[in-house]
Amino acid sequence: MRRSTMLAPWLLALVTTGVLAAACAPSTGADDPAAAGGSESQAGEATDAAGDETTGAAADETTLSVWSWRPEDKAAYKRIFDAYEAEHPGVTVEFKPYLNTEYNTILATGLTEEGGPDVAQLRAYGQLQPLVEAGELTALDGEVPELDDFAPEVLEGAKGREDDKLYGVPFAVQTMQIFYNKQMFDDAGVAEPKTWDEFVAALETFKQDGVMPIATTGKDTWMLPILHDTVAATRYGGQEFQAALQSGETDFTDPDYVASIEVVDQLKPFLPPDVAGVAYTDAQTLFTTGKAAMYPGGSFELGFFRTQAPDMEIGVFSVPPPPGSPVDTPLVPGWADGSWGVNADSPDREAALELVRWMASQEFGQQFTDELGQISAVPGTEPTDEVLAEIVDAYAEHPAPYLLLVDYRYGEPMGTDLMAEGMQELLLGKAEPADVAKKVDSGIAQWFEPQGG
């Protein structure tokens, strides 16, 4: 049984104290020593010594391959790793991103074959476990002293379930909220909604004006559980519901959970037409090009939005509680995102460990926050982006877990996959909310045992 994880007390403490104000081959290359030395025009022992020195320097050059599921972050990581290379002469860091939807399979294969990464971006919680169990990662206990300063709640997502060892340096905390285009809100005479009725009225206003109210994807189903929790975590109750599930007091067929799925069903008229055919990148473009007023998503989107629409004035809000909600304040679901780990078979293991030690430093954490517009997991970093700081404040005030990711990815089928499939069926009109809830419940019941059960 996996204990549930909640990040909020950690983040609230950091914000309060000011610590976090915003709370393919691994290869070694070398230049041709003869070309560098020019020793044929010289004679004697001095020539031999110069040749030996040149050869030795070239042999010290190391190229580290770093894999990621974030193609949109490539330019930012280039700048970040440029700083590392400047401080570590002879080391080149190659950032190799892959499509998010293909990354898990590519990484699992790459870690078992020659040509895999030296350092890899690792999924958190349950999705980390197969790589740990296969012995494909280097345990970082004692190897990265900086991890002693990380919050235990953040480290939880980077641990092996059975051995409790650390296998990654956490890089981010993510939250869910609605991003909106302030200019479009102003033009439509719409204010940031504080109640559910105001939220629905805003959606109706945009729709009547011929503007797409909400941009989202129904094709790339990994985003659908995020859509659900962004708009409806408040409807099922956040932390209290999490505790009831863990104890066995209730399950996913609970009326409040069914009602949370009904919230998404009620919002279908305000989503893109034929939303099940809209890709993730298309949804992002709808928002960044001003064709949609709102975008429900993770805090990881902010940096990309800034890059793609630098002139857009972006706002954020948490969806107000729908009628019947067991809580009376908006909730902000969040989770510890992935981590950076070292391939157990890396031929440049020491150099890779040195890189992940740097990734645990405040220097890296601050660059991560500044370049990517995300909440760094490294203690002592401070977001300089006002919207990101607002996001962190909201999460500290009204936290909730990204329930299906944090607690229900430790077995098969995973909770997020079940919700993704069910939610797509809902959007296609092939399932009712109760059907989706039953799908999630029956799938998770195949491997999950409540603590009180």
C-alpha cells in the first residue's frame, strides 16, 4: 500500500519563510591530436611531450546525453546547459527531447541498450517504479548531498517504492489552474470569476460573441485527467476525499466523484468543436494566438505561453466550487513533477553524477525557474514571474493533490490512464459520467487495497 502524498504544508512553509518566495549515445569525443599538435614540424622530446599533452586533453572531453519529454523546452535548456559547460571545461551536454506521448517507451528501451542517455528526465511516483525495479537507474543516496535539503514531500516522487532509495533530483512542482487572456476578458467585459455562476456566465459571453471559451485537447488523452482536476477537484473534495479513498471509506463511484465528472460533461459546449480530434499542440496554439479565451492546464505551460505569445497579458484563476461541492473555496491541485536520474549503464557515470549534483543546486533551480517559468523544486529559488508567484500563493492557500497521479499510478491499469480513456469516451458521447467513474474504480480495484480495507 502506498501512502498518500500532499505537498501543501511544505510549500506553505517555504512561502511563509521566504525560502521559496513563489514556491543517442553516451559518448566520449576527442579532436584529432595530430591536427591540434602540429608536432611533425618540431623535433626532440619537446615534440613528444606536446603530443602527449594534447592527446590527454582531448581524452578528457566528455559528451553527456540528457533525455527529456519536453521538446518545447529545448531552447531554454540549451541556455541552462551553456552555463554548466562554461563552468565545466571539457564537458558538452546534449539535450535530446522526445514527444511526451512516446517518451516512456523510448526511455525504457534506451536505458537497456547502447546509445541510451547518461542523464534522463524521470516520471514521478508510480511511473518511476518500473525503471527502478529493472535496475536501470543509479541510486543517488550519498551521491548527491544537496538532496538532504529538499522537502521530504518533494523527494517522495523520486523514490523507489520497495527500497525507499532516491533515484532522481526533483526538478519541479506543478499545479493546475485556468490561464486566461486578460485583453480578451477586458474586450468582452468579463471579470475574473469568483463564483461558479460567474464562471459559467463568462463562458456563455465568449460563446455568444463567437469566441472559443476554452482551448483544450481531447486527442492527447494524457491531458484529460488534468482537465478534470482543474475544473472539478473542488467538486469531489480534494484532500478529504483523498483520505476517504485511502482508508476505504469510499471509492471512485462516490456521488461526489461522479458529480465531478459531470462538471466536465456540462462544460462540453464551451470546448473546441470536435474536441476529441484536437491535439495538445493545437490547443496550445488556439490559446497563444488569441482564438480561445481560456486554457485549463498545468503550471508547466506558462513558460511556453510566454515564449509563443510574449505580448499576451496572461492571468490565472482557480475554478470556483460548482454547486454541491463539499468545500467552499477553490482548490489548486498539484504534484511533485519528475526528476533527473543517472543511467546505471552510463559509461560516463561520474560526469553524469556531477551534472545531477549541479541540477540540485540553487544555481540550476533559479535558472530553471527563470528560463522555463516553472516552480523549481530546489530549495532557495524564487520565481521572478508575477503570474508564477500568484500560482504558488494560490497553491499554498488552497492545496489539493493531483489525485490519480500521486496515489494511483503504482499498479496497472493506472488511474490517470483509466480517467484519460473514460474522459475521451465522455467527450465523444460514448459514456456517461457514472460509466467513467465505474471504469476508474474497477480498474484501480485490480491492484489497490485501502489501508482500512
